[in-house]
Amino acid sequence: HARGLSMPDQPKFFVTTAIDYPNSRPHIGTAFEKLGADVQARYRRMEGFDVFFLMGNDENTVKVSKRAADLGLDTQAYCDDMARQFKEVWDALDISYDIFIQTSNERHKQCCRKFIQKVHDNGYIYKDKHEGWYCDGCEEFKSDKIHGENAGQCPTHRTPLVRRAEPCYLFKLSAFQDRLLLIENEGLRDINISRLGEQWGIHIPFDPEFTIYVWFDALLTYITGIGYGDDYEGAFKKYWPADIHFIGKDITRFHTALWPAMLWAAGEAPPKQVFGHGFVYIKNEESGAVEKISKSLGNAVEPMEIVKKFS
């Protein structure tokens, strides 16, 4: 794979995977997604496409800064070391990615500041206050419906949802209701895209008291690596829109509602396709129940263990 080389008029193919929380090493469920995306990237290269394959780590999160603090480490140093460990796993699995993004790096921060300023200038961000049920694990507000249906717990992490109220900046997601085909009847409500008083993260350029909400920040990884912040007329225009985002089915709403709306608000095209895959499951030896492999459930299997077993 001659990365970065392309022929005139060669068709392009831009593929991404979900970026991962580096609060612990990747597990086999995470590797499942990367391997599937790699097969697609390799196939497209064989077919003569100019492929750009993007991966990365989602570092501007409370859970990452907490993990670093628990270990007595500087957060940036912790993130850099975890990025090294993640790439070590992906290289051992021979994943043919072209770029690996860290959201704590200055290039990504520059991209985020440029993008959120554009959305603000276009009139899709306003200041207000927000109150709702919050999950620290998801770093997301949940609806009253989800709170009621799950006895006050997060359905993913099985931990109690906490009532949280704060001043914030809201993104006018509701403005794009008619442009998005929704399966559910809830409709779209404006979403809180800021956090107040947190030091770790990317500060909002038009109000540095606030940091950018992790999901608004993380989704922008897909355009950081192709130069939205520093090579807009070159690589960005060449590769965008993405041909396919590979993601887990639990984050489809972010990618099929929030992400297209963000792009429209900034005057950009949405991705061509989002592929939401299933999970890898494991049988609990004590209870006999079949569970999703998850870091939060403590049942993760490390890919390197399997690599060593068969190498």
C-alpha cells in the first residue's frame, strides 16, 4: 500500500472507525470493528481506489482525566502512552490505517475551534441552561423516558443516572428535524454541547470558560485527519464526504442525527454511509448469562492475548 500516492482521476474512498476511549487497553470487541474496516480498506485498494483509512483515540473525556489522576499521571502523558499502546495492538493485527488521531493534539483542537466557531457564526449555537439525567460513563444526558424505563439507571453502564443542571451552549439540532428521517417519535431537541468548569478538554473559542462537549469534539476527528483545520482546499475537499463510518450500534444516533446536523450547520455535506455493527458477546461463567464484551463490565478479552496464542 503506497500511502499518499494517487493517480489523476483515481476514485477516492474515505473510511473511518469509531475512535476509542483510552481509559484502558482495547479489547477484542474493539478489534472486531477495526478488522472489519481494514478488510474493506484493503478490498478498495485492490479495486484501484485511493483509500484514506482513519482511526484514533477519544481523549478529551472526564473518564480519561479521572483515570490519569487515579494513576498519579499527567493527563497528556497518560493519553500519549495509551495511544502508543493502542497503535501497538493495531500494528500487531496489521491494520492498514493511514492516520491515527489523538483528540488532545493541537491539530485536532485547531479543527474543533474552527468548526464550532463556524457553526456559531452561522447562528446554530446559543447560550442557555440545561438540566437532565446524566451518565458519567456515557458523558451524555439521557431523556426522562430512558430514566423511567430503566429504573433510574443508564441502560449501558447499569449505574444510577445523576440529576445535573448547568449553564451551557446549545446546538440547534431541532432546526434539522425535517432533513433527518427519524424512526422514533421523540423528535429532535436542541443539545447541550458545552461543559462548564472543566480544565481538561478543548475550550470554546467564543467563551473559554466552557469546554466543548466530548461528542461534539469526538465526531470532528473524522475531518481533523483530512485537514479541515489546516488543509481545507486540499486533502479535505479531496476526501470529504466520508464514504463510510464504521461504528458500534450503540452510537448510531450520534452519527446519524447529531453528526449530519453538525455538518449542515457548518455548511458541509454529510457522510455517504454509516455502518452500525453488532457486538462481540461472551458467556458469564458464574451466571451463565450472555454479556456484551465491555470494559465497564470487566469481561474484556485482550487482542494481544490471541495474537500471542496464534503467532
